[in-house]
Amino acid sequence: MQKSFSDLEYAAKKKLTRRDRSLAEIDSVTPWDKLHKLVEPHYPKVEGAGRPPIGIARMLRMYVAQQRFGLSDEGIEDAIYDSQSIRAFIDIDLGRESAPDATTLLKFRHLLEANGLTRQIFETINAHLADKGLMMREGTIVDATLIASPPSTKNKDGKRDPEMHQSKKGNDWHFGMKAHVGVDATSGLVHTVIGTAGNVSDVTQAHALLHGDEKAALGGTGYQGVEKRPENMGKTVTWHVAMKRSKRKALPNNKLGRLMEKLEHLKASVRAKVEHPFHVVKNLFRHRKTRYRGLAKNTAQLYTLFAFANLVLAGRRFTITESRSPS
């Protein structure tokens, strides 16, 4: 298709914005063909002389751009009209066609949710990364992060989301859900995601965050006693859990105490890798609050967010590797 004058003018500009670079990075590392084949069996077909549905490629890219910038259905529709870089990513020329509207994206998102496709997208992307040797499977880091939910009751039900709950962190109370993740200890990529209410204890989900092939698992102080829980008895994995702060402060100032302190530093340095996907999802993708009501819809979104967080982290690794390789 011949490009319009505005597209050619945009392509000729010298400066690349951060949005340009971010979308180009995602575009280059995403296995689009595999994702298209995944969605295609569930996508509406043309029937009779009716209006043909918008192509899978375009809807999938619109959905990915929405997740990348933390936008609502209406927000991404507006962004398509406002941003040339987003239009280029989705491949829309407003001189010849209109952008898919918010209702069309809503139906596409519901299709993904109803068929469990966001989880399959997560698994497909991880399989793609495993083929590139990025999933080592010898060790897992487990952790959880709180995601706030709107506490307002100004909705048609006049109630807060009944599937979200209060959780205390430090001296503060938070209302929302938790994203529990299992992260590959070598690559720092997420291999397992579980969504629960905010009041669910981290340690109760530890067993479900393991893929079964790891020799070692690491967790913070919230996982104290994990190896003694019934669901973990008899497993060959060795747990390395952070020492409680009070116990750590009481370590003796001798050779043994210094050795144990060094071991805690070492465990913490490995566990720090779990913060990288959390940073991408919460700060880069702007997902600090749940967007929908209910755990099912929000967990479905988490699969997509962590799948593309993995791609962002993997893409940076490829870039670093290439920059360090001899010319």
C-alpha cells in the first residue's frame, strides 16, 4: 500500500522519540507469527456479505500498544489519532481508513479472556525465549507485588470490588490484589504468574510458582517456613529464604556472623532479579492499579504484561550482547 504524505514525512524525521524506540524494540523481539496462529482459530470469520472483521495482526498490535502504555480502551483509540508512532506500530493510515474503535478492542480483549489466550500468549512467548536459551530452569526466585484497586464505591453496584482485599505492608494497609511470580534465577525472566486477592499470604503460593525442574528456590522473608508446608514436603528443591531482619541484626560480630551476613548479601543479590520485571510492569507499562473488576480479568491482563516484560528484558539483553561483541 502506498504511503501517505504524512507517513513519508514522519519516516524522514531525524529524531527518534522514546515512544518510537520502545515500540520498535517490542516490534523486533515479538514472535508475531506465533501469536497470530494462536489467536486465529478463535477469531471471527467473514460470513456471507457482512463486513469483514479487522485483521488479527492489527488488533493484536493495538492490544499490545494499549498494554505498553497503560491505556484504557478509549485511551488507546485516542492515542492512535494523536500519535504517529502508535499508528505506525499498528499500521494504520488515517488518510485512507479510520482506527479501530474502543468497542472493537473491548470485544477483542473479551475474546482473549474467554479463551484463555493471554495465558497462552505468555506461554508462547516464554517458549520462544526458551528456544533462544534464555530459560535455564535450574533455579527459581519467588516473590509477590501488590497492585492497588480503586477503593471508590462510585459505581453501579455501589461497592468496592468484592474479589479484592486489604493487605498490610509494613505499617500501611493496601486494597487490591497480588501478582505472585516465579522468576528464572539465571535470566530474571518470569516463567509463572498467579493472581490472588491482596490478603493471600505469599508463602501459600510458593509451591505453585515452581516449574518442577529447579534445584534451588529463593524467596524473601515472607516465605519463612516454606519448606515445612505440606505441599512442599518431599520435593527435592532446596529453599534459600531470607533471614528475618530481627534475627539478622542479632548475628554475632565474629567470623561465623560475618559469614552468615555475607550469605544473606549473596541471596539478596540473586533475589534482586525479580525486581526487574516488576519495574517494567509497574513503571514502564504504568500498571500500578487494576483496570478491571474481578480477579479473572486482571489476572488475564497480568499474563500479557509479564509476557511483554520478558520480551523487553530479553531485548535489552540482546542489545547489550550485540554491543559487546567484536566487530
